[in-house]
Amino acid sequence: MTTNPPISERWPALPYTDWSQTLETLHLWTQIVGKIRLRQMPWINHSWHVSLYISPRGLTTGSVPYNRGVFQLDFDFLSHQLRISTSTGQQIDVGLYPRSVASFYTEVMASLRQLGIDVTVHDTPNELPTVIPFAEDHVHQSYDADMVDRFWQAIVSMYPVFMRFRAGYTGKCSPVHFFWGSFDLAVTRFSGRRAPLHPGGAPNMSTRVMQEAYSHEVSSAGFWPGSEQFPEAAFYSYCYPTPADLGQQRIEPAQAYFHPDMGEFILPYEAVRQAADPDRQLLAFLQTTYDAAVTTAHWNRTELDCDLTSFEYEPTS
């Protein structure tokens, strides 16, 4: 007989200070893998072709085309390796351990060449204020396997909640996916209406790319594990364009708040982790912040929201 793991194991503690250096290194490693996917994929609206996806063992690119078929890169956070596999049956594993970004980058690119995958990436990180070319980065070289495992378990626990939230929408909606630029899990709903031209402003990110990403009105929510500027794991929710009265709306749970400088609703990860029912707590945040966004932005909810909880694919008789 199997039993569900206790909530404390499914939602482990993620204090930013305990793994900030590992987080920075892992972030850069995911950028390398993400840029490989970016170079090989046709452009899909709102940069959906660049993101990574949740897999049973970590993060994956999914199938990526090349001249011999398809290949895939998988971060395996259970065995702590990056697996590169191809549709020709070949496979190479790259170890995840305390090593520099330069070492990881060099081995990954050499492994791709060994597999007959010809790809060249722009080797400068994106969406970070201070950048070092991957091949020259010997500064970031930390890897705490236990903290990576905790991070991974947290992502696994919140992923079904994000999927459940996504299911309540019949309008255009992104997958629940992982952006390596900002290192966050995200899902984005669209009203269908064009948005004002985005001003850009993200460090080391093309304004043109940001303007395409925000070409239409959005309500977006997600999770990030923290940064030097915001050293706390947290869930977020925002909309673009941002209505003037967005931050005045009532949201749940009680620990959630509007951050005026960031222009986003914030819910500390620790508040969800400590809740008696973390799933319900997180879902309440996702739903009420969406309610706040579309109410103040005057979206047509009759045409966009849906409830398929009673839908049956197969007839019962």
C-alpha cells in the first residue's frame, strides 16, 4: 500500500540564503540549455518556443528538431545529470555537480557536436543585470544537490495546482512552462485584445522581444525562487497593462499583498508551505488575483472563463 508523503516533504523549505549561489549557477545552466532550444525551434508567439517543461525527473526541452530527426535535453534532478538524447538512439550524460558555468557549457556543446547536432548559441546570459559569457564564467560554480532536490520537489507540488488553474480558461492561454531567462514557472492568460506597446526595460533583453511577448493584454501568474534583489521564494501575479486600481482589490489568502514597486501581487512561498492545505491556498491566490486583474481591466469573462469539472469524455451509458 502506498501513502502520500507528508506536506512538509512535498513543500520543502526553500530559504534563499541557503542556496543562492547554487541557484545562480543552475539559472545559468538552464540558460545554456534554453538557448540551444531557442536556436533550433521556429519562433512561436510570446517566446513559447524557448521555455522548458516539467518532466517526471526535472526540466526538459521536449523534442527539438535537427537535421537527423529530433533531440532532447533533460535536467534530471534525481540522478543529477543533464541527459542529451536523439531519435537516432544516441545518448550522452553531462554531470550536475559543483562545476563552473564554463566547464558545463564546454562539455554540453562538445557533446552536441559528438551527437552530430550542429548548433551555435549567443553565449551571453539574458535578463540578468551583470553577465559573463558562458565560456568565460568561472565565478559561478556551486551545486548543492540537496537544495536542488528541494527546489524540484516544490515545483512538482505546485505544478498540478497551476494546471488546475489553467483548465478554468477557454481563451488563449500559455502552457504551464518554465522560463530560463527569469527562472520562473509561469502560466499566462490573454484577453484577446491588443495591448499598448511595451516599453521594454529588462536587462540584456531585446525590447522587440518583450514587445512581442506583451503584444496582447495578459494576466500572468507564476513562481520564482528568489534573487539578490528579492531574496525570498514567492508566487506572483500581475497583468499588462496594469490598471490603476489593481492593487486596491481584495485577494486571498491573508498573507498575499500588492507590491507597489513591482506592480505585482505577491504570496510568500513559506505561507503556502506552512498552510494546512497548500494546494487550496495557492489556488485561492491564483484565482483571486486573476479576478482582480480582469475586473479592473474589464475583460469579457463570459467569453473567456469556463468550468469543465463535470465534463465527461466518455458517455456513461
